[in-house]
Amino acid sequence: MNKCALITGVTGQDGSYLAEFLLNKGYMVHGVVRRTSQFNTSRIDHLKGFRAGPDPRFFLHYGDLSDSSGLRRLFTNCKPTEVYNLAAQSHVKISFDQAEYTADVVATGTLRLLEALRDYSDSTGQQVRFYQAGSSEMFGSAAAPQSEETRFWPRSPYAVAKVAAFHYAVNFRESYQMHVSNGILFNHESPRRGENFVTRKITLGACRIHTGLQEHLTLGNLDAKRDWGFAGDYVEAMWLMLQQPTGDDYVVATGRSYSVREFLDLTFKEFNLNWTDYVRFDAAYTRPAEVDHLQGDPSKARRILGWSPQVDLPGLVKLMVTEDLKIAKQESALQDFAATL
């Protein structure tokens, strides 16, 4: 049987890299897109070639993790062999302002998807492998380094919801003998990261400062330490989990952590600038409950999956700055053109 993947959250950073990865491996890929009044497919527009021609392999469907009946129809129509649940309200700070919505999508949404998958498997006799996207935020205040054996200590509504989703996944694996894996991914970034996430805010802000488009950058907690990797590397780990004989739980990380200050230093050095001359602090960007230090122990993923990250943090910063500088230069050119009108 040809492999067919269903990806929720396909328009996000991880979803776009995963769709690209699976299509290049010959999969048929179905992506779930949440209906909004504006198109939000910029991260996957470059994959349009897989949707055209006599043998298309990339399909998009409207769907939402709050719609149980719609999820059941998706399984019936797409007939996936693998499911990757990447959909979420994933911004930690925003989860404090939209706690109920975050819980409904991240936690209960995962439960709805697992229930729909169980029903589909029972009615068809097909075993479908399921990947649940966990988060290092689930560890919260637990001492670093954190591994699969570390106690969860969530410090935000988002993290609490992800912990619930993790346990739903384990429960379905143990109760119904389903092939379900949790990937506990530590921070993973890329040029496709949303601009309201701190890493992308820094790289794009530095590029705009360099091109004269803005004068300063406003941030919150600069002492927080994170284990940052490249999202393109991490989607391979997701896929490897579903190629194993049985489902399991894995930490995916680089094993090294850096502070936001160090990320700033690496970024501004790309332009021979001192970040302290441009960065301002605003308490509005801090969380009600901070997470000080996240650093993953990916030993199990290395041992069982044979996975290791290929891009280190300096390389990641260079990659992000290169792409964001193109954006800043385009913005600058448009601004200069507008001034001549």
C-alpha cells in the first residue's frame, strides 16, 4: 500500500516542512487547513507543483479540531496510513489570554482526533499510525536537562493542554493497542517561524534595523534559556517515530541551551552590531509564570531512531538572517519607491 499522510496544522512552520519532507519521499499528503477569512497558505505555496498535473499527491481540506464529525469525514475521505497532529494554538504568551480556547484545541482537540481515528480503525480494520506533537514547555520548571523520564511541570495554559494531549495519546496507545507516538520537541525555529515568536522577532528585527526600517527592538525576558534547533531537522524525527514497530515517546532536541541574550548576540553580530544599543525591555512581553531553562536530552532518539540534528544554533541564525534580510531589503525598496510617488 502506498503511504498516505494526513497532517493537521499543515500551514504552520512544522506542517510545511513535514509536507515537503513526505512528498519528497513519495507519500500522498492530505493537509488540514482551518477556515479563515484570509488565505494562510504562504508556507506551502511552493508545493503547488505536487497539487497539479495528471498525478497530484498533495491535497488540502478544510477542517478544525473542534469539529468531531468533520474529523471523522476526513479519515473516511483521505484513508491515511499515518496521521501527524501538529495543529495547535501554539503561542505560550497568548495562551494566558485565551486559556479556554487553547485547552479546547490543544487538549480536547487531540482527544477528538484520537477518537475519530479509533472509530475509523475499528470500522475499516486498518491500523493507522499517529504522531502527537508534544512540547518542551510541558517540562516547565523541571530541572534541566529534561528527558522522557522527567516529571512534567507545566507553567502555562498551553503547556497544561499539551500535557493532557500527551496523556490522551499514551492512554489510547495502551488501551486500544494503537500505534501512537509522542514527540516532545524542544524549541525548533526556521525562516518560516511566525513573526510573533521571539527568535523570528529577533532575526527579522535585526535585519530591519540594519536596513534602516526600524530603530529598536522590544523584548521581554532575556535570561530565559532554550534548546533551539532547526525545524527542518525535527520533522524527520517525527517521521522516524512512525516507522518504528511500536509507538513510543521521544525527546527531540540538540542537547544544548542558550539564553535569549546569546541568541541576540549571534544575530546582531551578523551585522557587526551590538544588540544592547537597540534592544528595549517591556514587561508586557513577559509571562505570568516564566520558564527559566529548557534543555533536552535526546539520547533515546539518537539510540532508537538514529536521529541527530544537522544544524546548530549559529547555523540556524545564519539561515534565518539570510532569508529575513531578503524580506527587509524588499520592504526597504518598496518604501523608497513609495516615497517617489
